Amino acid sequence: MIDKILLCGHNITVQNMEHVGESTIANSDYAKAIISMEAGLPCDVYYCTLIHEVIHLLMNMDGMRDAHNERDVCALANGIFQFIKDNPTVMNNILSARGTE
């Protein structure tokens, strides 16, 4: 599991907890720079949810007024997660800073 990430120069703590809330498996707090994640999630669910919370934080950082629009955030998180899973070569190229030659 992840315990910290760097997001646009901000150190974000990722807390893996037994119980995050009544009707959620994760949440993020921009002011405290914390993402709280439910422990024991299946791997795909965990990482897709982490991306979901990162999108919330990014939207807050950029002052977007719809930072809590769950429908939009879910669509983006699911799409980005699936893109990463379906295109490992692209992701490896990004991580190794290879060009498009």
C-alpha cells in the first residue's frame, strides 16, 4: 500500500485505515494534505480509488468549483485507471522519459 505521494510539489499522506466512513471507502482533505483509504480493498479498487482522490485534490489545487462533483471525478478516475492498465508501454515510456521517436 502507498503511504505518501508527491502531487504538484505537495507532499500528501495516504492513510490506510480500517474504516474511513459510513458510506465511503476513501476521502481526501486538501487543507490537511491527506488521503484516507479503506484498508483491505482489492488491488484494482485501491488504485482506482487513489486516482479518484488525487483528482479531487488536483481540482481543489486548481480552484475548480466542481471539485466535489462525484460523477465527473468517477468518470475521470475510471477512464485514467483503465488507460494505465490497458497501455503499460505508454506508461513505461512516460516514466522513462522516452520520446515518440
